[in-house]
Amino acid sequence: MNIVFMGTPAYATVILKALLEDKCFNVTLLVTQEDKPVGRKQVLTPPDTKAFIVANNYAMEIYQPKTLRTDEASIKIASYKPDFIVVAAYGQILPKSILSIAPCLNLHASLLPQYRGASPIQSTILKDDMYAGVSAMLMEEGLDTGAVLGLSYVDAKRHNALELFNILANVAATLIVKTLKNFDNLLPLKQVDAESSHCKKIKKEDGEVDFKRDSAHDIVIKARAFMPWPGIFLATGMKLHSVKLSIIKSNQLPGTIVDISNQAITIVCKEGCLDIETLQPMSKNIMKVQDYILGKRLLIGDTLA
């Protein structure tokens, strides 16, 4: 099968690698986002999929259009005469001109119709769902609304977002290989729009937490969902790196330190208490919480700021 692959981050690279390693598939073109400046020094950096292809010397063209809504883009992709177009976290909505070239299969990291949109893995964790998953979907012009060809699911409760990205990338890789090989025998299952939910793109400010506003449970959930970015942090800019629910109960005011041990300090939240093991003050390195409170001379009964 001739495959045009469209994908950008590491999640997509795992899927691309599985297709390249299977002799049933001939991946002829990689379509990915443009190189972008990264970090404080704004170093121009290629997408993960492109870096993988270049590093491993695969003989395929890499196409990085600014937009897909041009005749050039559709003519370029059509010229490769793909049997299928496989899409995984590409980063742009495909126009009709490309959807009409060949069957377009998307590997969306949710159990559709739940969490259509930009942040399915983070949203799965934020809702404290039991399961996360990947859906192989026939793409159409709507946002993640196409018929589902297959899905796989895993336990979501024990993982943060970074771990789930890695797990689901491998799940998606296995799923797409099975889906393509059995495509002619699969019956597409239309999504029920009434059961759908949507998720937005994650912004930096989503990671802010407040002991007065948030329960300890909600803060731990956010820490899992926003790992590695944007993380969780206080209004002061202090980042909280290693947190977990505490067994300690207290009626003190939220934000109050109610216990100090060799491993953590315990902070009262709106509901419940939170153990904090490591944190990072503004413009400083990650440190053990004990080092921070010693430097600030904080005691039980003080507040963390």
C-alpha cells in the first residue's frame, strides 16, 4: 500500500516508524509542520517526525506547507497516488481537496466521540476517567467527527499525560497497522454527536492552582494532566513538581503548612491536604521542599507563597 503520512510530534513519529517497519506499506511522503524556533534562544527546530526521517536517512520527500488550503498542497499529495493518507497529530484541519484524494485515516487519542479537539489526553486525565484510548477514524470535514474503524483503550488512572502520550502512541501504531490491513472488511461506525464532547487547546494559564480555590484532589489531577507542560504553579510563579494526596486531615485555613517531614510538607487545600516534595521558585532550579522552607524559615502554621 502506498501511504502518505501526515504528522508532527513524537506521538506521530512512533506511528510513522511502525508503518516504515512493516513491509506491507510503502510510505512515500511525509507531510509535517514547518520548522519552528524553540527555547529562549529561538533555535530553529524541525518537527519530531522530520528529525526522525533525516536522522535515519529514509529516502522519502518531506513536505512542510504553511497551509494545506492551496492547489499546490493538494496537487503535491495527489501526485504520490496514495492508497491511504494516515494522519496523526498533524496540527491542521484537512480541507476537502485533500480528503478527496484517498481515504484519510486519523489516529485520535481519545475514545470518540469523547474529547474531539486539541487536548484529548489531558482532558481524559482532567475528567479523572478510568480509561484513555485511541480511535482510528475515517476523516471528514468536521473536527474529529468521522466514522470510527477501530479503537483501543488502556488504564488512565495510574499515568500522567507524558506517560499516556507514550503509551497511546504505541497503541495507535499497532491499531493503524491492523486497520489498514483489514480496511476492506471493516464496517465504519458512525459517531453519535449527542454523546460527544470537545476539548480546547491547553494554555499556560491552565496550570495555575490555588490552595483556596482548588481541592487537593484537583491539584493532583492537574499535575498529572499538565506534565510536562505547562505544569502546575501558584499565582506567584512558583512551580509545584512532585505532589500527592496526603492522608493528613486538617481544619486549618487553605495554604497553611500543617506538617513537615523528611520527605514533604503538607499544605491545606480547599478540600483535603496536599503533600509537596519538590518545587521551583521563580527563576530558580527545582529543589527539595525542605531546602526551600529552611531557606525561608517556614514553620508549621505558616503559609506557602
